[in-house]
Amino acid sequence: MSATKKLRLGPLPKTESVKLTFACPASLKADLDRYAALHAQAYGEAVDAMTLIPHMLEAFMAGDRGFKRTQPKNGKAAPA
């Protein structure tokens, strides 16, 4: 297995989106671009950082035990 196949973020699903805008340090943008290049190499589909960010955030929140404890038992998020 190549090193690029060990990426935590797997192939991206097709989903409906809502546009958000945010600012980040230039160093983070460079890291996101590098990750996007590795992801494209690993999964054979060109992807940019803007496409990866929502999936990375979703994976981060799914792994956050404190956040998961705040979700109702039925799995539906409480309204904001």
C-alpha cells in the first residue's frame, strides 16, 4: 500500500452544498493544497482544497466525542 493510500479522508461522496466563506493563514492554505494533491494522487480524481474542507470538517466533528455526546439519541441534530 502506498503512503498516499493512508490518508484519513477517503473518496469524496456527492452531496448538496451551501456556500460559506472563511479566512485562514497562508500556511494552512498551502497545507490544504498539498493534501488535495495527495488525495487526487491516491484516489485518481482531481480535487481542490475548497472541495476537501467540508469533508475534513465533517470527519473531524464525527470523531469528536464531546460533540457526539451533545447529539440527540435519534441522530438528528438539534435546530440552531
